Amino acid sequence: MTTTGRKPVPTHLKLLRGNPGQRRLTEEPQPEQHDDVPEPPAFITGYAADEWWITATELHRLGLLTKVDVPALAAYCHAFGQWRMAAESLAKMAANDPIMHGQIIKTKYGDAAANPLVSIVRKHAGDVVRYAAEFGLTPAARSRITSGIHGDDSQSKFAGLIAG
């Protein structure tokens, strides 16, 4: 069965965004939260591991990292690591090529061809952004939700006026 249209929005994101249409919200299963930031899977190393600790820590703080989210987060971090390595390799080539900046390479036959690293960087960057959006890690994705983390709400917004 195939469906068309927009991807369904999880109920917890609908609640964070608000429900202006006052439509009835369905209850979805709520996966178990981690007590602490989970360790990355063994294959997450290097730049991917660095990104894991940054992103997993923040997602955990926001209450957005459940036990079933670990594989998707690992995929995001792996794509990030691959993108960063490819981008750094392309930057090294660009530094040694002041005319074409690594965009064009010479083939074994002496012809000019597009550098495959350019498409590799682009592909991994697209993967990173796509995965990041699933976790609300892009500015556009964040603009559609509000965090459940708030400052001290013990005083009303008028408390400063009353106190003088």
C-alpha cells in the first residue's frame, strides 16, 4: 500500500507545536527514555563519535532521545563523519589547486572530469541534513516545534512590575 501527501507528524511534536485546529490527537506508544546519554555503537568512531556526544547529549537534555532512536542517531552521526572526512579531503585538494579548487580532476587519459569527491560531499551533506531534520536539528525543523525546556516559571510575567 502506498500513501501520498505529507509524512505524518508524531503526536509529541504536534503537542510541542500546538494544536491550533483542535483536532483530536491520537495516543502513540512512548518509547522508554534513557536514564543517561547512551554510549555510541562500536562502529561510531572519529568525527562520528564526536558528533554523537554533542548531539546525543543535547537530545537527551531535551528529552528527545529514546532507546529506539539510537539506530537513527547512529545513522546521522555516521553520515556526519563521512561528510566531514570527504569535505576535508576536498579542502586539501582545493588548497593545492588554486585555479579549479579541486572541482575538476585529470583522468588517467589526461582528460578533465568532475571530481567524484564533490558529489560524495554533496551526497553525505544531504544525508546529514535529512537525518538531522528527523531529530529537529535544523533551523527549519526547530522553527516548527518549541522545546519542553523552560526557564524558571515560578513567577508570572508581571512579577517584576508588582515588586517595583
